[in-house]
Amino acid sequence: MKAAVLYGKEDLRLEERPIPQINDNEVLVKVKSAAICGTDVRMFRNGADGIDEAHPLIIGHELAGDIEKVGSNVAFYRPGMRVAIAPNMGCGICEDCIRGNSHMCREYRALGISLDGGFAEYVKIPEIAVRSGCIIPMENHVSYAEAALSEPLSCVYNGISQCRIKPGDFVLVVGAGPIGIMHCMMAKMSGAAKVIINDVSQERLDYCTSLQPYLIPVSENVEEEIKRLTNGHGADVVITACPVPSVQQAALRMAANYGRVCFFGGIPKDREEVPLNSNMIHYKQLIVTGSTRASLYQFKQALGFVSAGIIDVKKLITAEFPIDDIEKGFSCAIGAKGMKNLINF
Ligand SMILES: [Zn+2]
Ligand SMILES: [Zn+2]
């Protein structure tokens, strides 16, 4: 089979690999769509823990496909089923896993991050993932591409769930990439009256407003603009969908009394100590939170939103490539060209 294999920093090779063998408790999935994520770009640009010349990895963690083969001990799943794959798995027995938060498990592993993933014609689903329900059958009207995009959507849903958006809230999202616009769509779904999107790129803002006409784009002087648009109150919810320390600092200033602030985007390791004005949290009674990855249940819910037509992720797909052209897909993603780049099989 063809597979895109990461060997280290800026070393992604398209290779011919044997189709994975499965044991009696595993499932083999024929990948139909896999989306390129900011995490893939970071792994490509910076390299990743545990990945080197001696330990290469097939990357890709946003994927969907058809079940090809099922181990003899596996219940329920059958060849031919169209399935979305939740890539995260835990040990299954620790406190976090028992609470349903396998994405927070100390022994957390994920397809495309620590196990061979979706930028390949076939992917093996390990026993623990099969047993815990990471293979999710999808309805016929949902495309493989939409199912693949349910993965980043589930992470956004985790973030937005921390923000307790109420009908009529004023929401600010900083960062107009695919994750930022997914936050906007979910904020709207949750009842936000106004959703402002801020980015330095006018091109990205224009694209976002063309997809979601209710959005209020702000490219400059965002702090003053928020004041103006909210009669000085500030935003009820501020979500930072970008890796910029100064944006985290500004988020506290732009939040209204009783505001909720979510640091969705992580900060690069060498800059992660960010000075924050804690009196702002104190006197405005802010809730400052963050989020990472998504639980399996959140993944199921996100797929459900897509399936029910409440969230339309189709429009976020701006380019599609065969696996042979994965390099082109990566250069689009690296250059922040368009929104989601898809690899189709
Ligand atoms: Zn991702
Ligand atoms: Zn665990």
C-alpha cells in the first residue's frame, strides 16, 4: 500500500508499505479520506517525540473509511461498514479512562501521533480502540471527508464546552484558520448573538465571512473594536485559536465581567511562561480555561452535529489531493493556503 511516512523533521516520504496484518482482536480499515491538520504540519516542521530514522511513523489522525477486515473475536463490526475513526485511545483502566476521558490518559496513544495513522491506504485499529468504540459507523448521507473533519470539530467542541455559551452571548474568536472558524460555527450553534472573528490576515477573514455571513471580522485594533461593539462591556466569551502569548494576555482585557476565556491554541514550548494580570481574573470574576484533544463521546457528538446538518464542515475543504500528491497538500497547509486540505483514496 502507499503510505506517507514521517522520518523526522521535514522528512516525509511517500513509500510502498505492506498492508498491516491484523490479529483476532483487531480491525483493518481501508482509508477513504484523511485531512491534514495543524498538528501534522507541526510534526513535519519540528519533528516529533519518538519519531526518527529508526522509528518512522505513518501520520494522519483525521480519517474515515470502510472496514476491510475484522478479527475473528471482534463483535459488531463487519467488512463494508462505513466508519469514522476516533484516533485517541487510553489504557482503558485508569481513572481518566473510566471517566470517559481516554484522551487524558497517562498512557494516551493516538493513530497518526504514536501509532501508524491515516495517510495510508489501510490502517490497523488496535484492540483497545476496537473495544472502547473508536470505530464509529456513519450514516449514509455523511461523506468520508465530513467524517474525517469531525475529529478537529470534536476538539473544538471540547473547547467550546468549557465556555458555557448562553443565548445572546457575545463571542470573540482570535485566529481565522480552520479551527477558528469551527469555533465560530459552534458558538453560533450554541446561541451566541454576535460572533467576532479576529485575525491579522484580511484574506482569511474575507474567506471566513464568505462562508459564515453572520461573522463580524476585525483585522486591526481588536481591543478598541471589542469595546466599541459591546458598549464598553467586553466579550462574554473569548477563545484564542492561535499560538500567541500576547493574545492570551489581551484575552483577559477583552473579556466582560463574568467572562469565560478559553486558551484553545497551545503556546510553543520555549514561550509557554505567559505573564497574566491575575487581578483581571479576580475583579472581573473571569473563568480562564483551556482544552486539549477530545473525548470519544465528544467525537461522537461532533459527528452527530455533522450528520444532523447543524454544522456544515464541507465548505471548509478547500483542496483535495490523491496520496501521490501529499507533498502539495502539505505545502498548502504550511503556507496557510485555504482551510482544510484533504487526502482522498
Ligand atoms: Zn487534528
Ligand atoms: Zn487510562
